[in-house]
Amino acid sequence: MNISSLLCGKRKVLTAKALLLSVAGSLLSLSIATTVHAADLAEIEKRGYLSVATEDDYAPFNFMNNGQTDGFNKDMLDEMKKYAEFEIRQDILPWTGLLASVANGQYDAALTGASITDDRLRVFNYATPIASAQHYYIKRIDDDSIESVADLSGKAVGVQAGSAMLARLPELEKMLADQGGKLGKVVQYQSYPEAYADLANGRVDYVIDSIVPVNALIKSRPNVFAKGQPVSGGGFVGWPVPKKNTELLTYLSDFINHMKETGQLAELQQKWFGESFDDLPSEPITSVEQFHKLASLE
């Protein structure tokens, strides 16, 4: 199984066993992809540009507004262009191919709303986190059958293909099992707008997403959707960088910490997320053990 077939746009229904096999296949494919080496900082400075991949369908991190890129990462990219002494070249890709393109060396880094996961940390390091990524369920506002996590038992859930929410579904599965319940049908989507459309139309019972896009969704469609309870432990959003690009990792982390020290990061978080995350780590995250410790997952 290669990363393209795993992350294709067609929706897939998974059992818990198939879910774990899917995640394992994704990790294997990404590990193989890292044999191609993206540029580190010295090469970037020599050639005169940094090549980054972004997406266009994951508000409020990255999205299109009247044909123009918009969102938190667009504003961060604008500030980085002022900070950097080299050109920054941006390509917009669909989410399902974005991380693989960075892993196989087509781009130097991904400037997107990528949640940190154990599997991804075996392929990427992450620059200093830019947002919280605890996961919540979202339901239809008129669905009285769901009032708590326990009520999710056996119901159909929508998640984005290749997302951290998919990778961390075993946490919800354990929550449900501890209460005598079980994880229901898992439906994968190429993008979250597709998942929310199906939720609104009753094709799935709930969708799982991280706190930032959940807050944005509820703000924009308060008469359609309602925010539920957490279905995961703590987590973070950061920019993935190939493992070998340690100098670029430091550079991007220094930029983010510069934004934090000047107060600009909190301003952009408030603008796009509706809240600032003042207790985020100020260091890059480079291992599963470090991630678990910082997110209090152990």
C-alpha cells in the first residue's frame, strides 16, 4: 500500500482492525518516502529560497477567500517573508498528498494545521507548536441522542483521511470500551467540509476534529452544529519538517518564538482561533517520548 492509495479522495469505511492496519501502512509508506532528502538551511540559503507546501481547505489555518489564500498560516507566512533573508515559495496541495510530498523531498516543510502524532513523529520533527490540538466531537445541534461521549457508542463517525483524528481514534475506542460501549463505523473524507456536509445531512452521526477548527465551525454555523466533549488527551498543532533538516527546524522554531515574544503570535491566535494558547511549548518536538510528556499523555 503506498501513501497515494491510502490517502485517496474516496470515502472509506473502516473497522477498528482495518483502522490500525491503515495507520501502519501510512507510516511504512512515509518512512520509505524519506529516502529523498529535502533541503536543510544551508542549502536553502545558498539557493536563495525556502519551498513550503500548504493546503487550502482547512479553516481557519488555511483556506481560500474570494480566490485568495487566507487564514492563520497565511498571516504567519506573510510575517515570515519579512523575517527571512531568502525568498519563500509556496505551493498549495490537497491535504491527502501534502505530508507525503514533504516526506519525499519535494518541499522543505509544510506550513499547515498538522496535529502532532506518534506516527508522524517517526517521519517528521515539528517546529515549536502554534496551537492546541485536543480533539472534540461535533454533532448536529438537534440530535438529542448524543449528550456525552458514552452516547457515541456504535454511531457512525466522520474523520479526514490521513488525519491525526484518524490516528488517535483508539483513544476514543478505549473511552467507549471503558463505559461498556464500542466504536461504530468510521467514514474517511478527503476534506473536513465534506465530512461536515454529511453530518448536516445525517449520513454520519458525529465528526471528530481538533479544538481550533471546531471553534471556527461552531462560530460560523451555530444553528447547525454543536460542540461536544473531548475525545482525546492533549495535543499540539505544528509545522512538520523532515527529520534530517535539523537546522531548518531550529530556524522555523526561532521564528515562531520571535512571533511569541513580540506578542504577534497571540494576536493571530486570537484573530483566527478565538483564543490564544499561552501555555504551548517553546521548543520543537522531535520524539514520541517528548510529545507524550509535554501533552501529559503518560
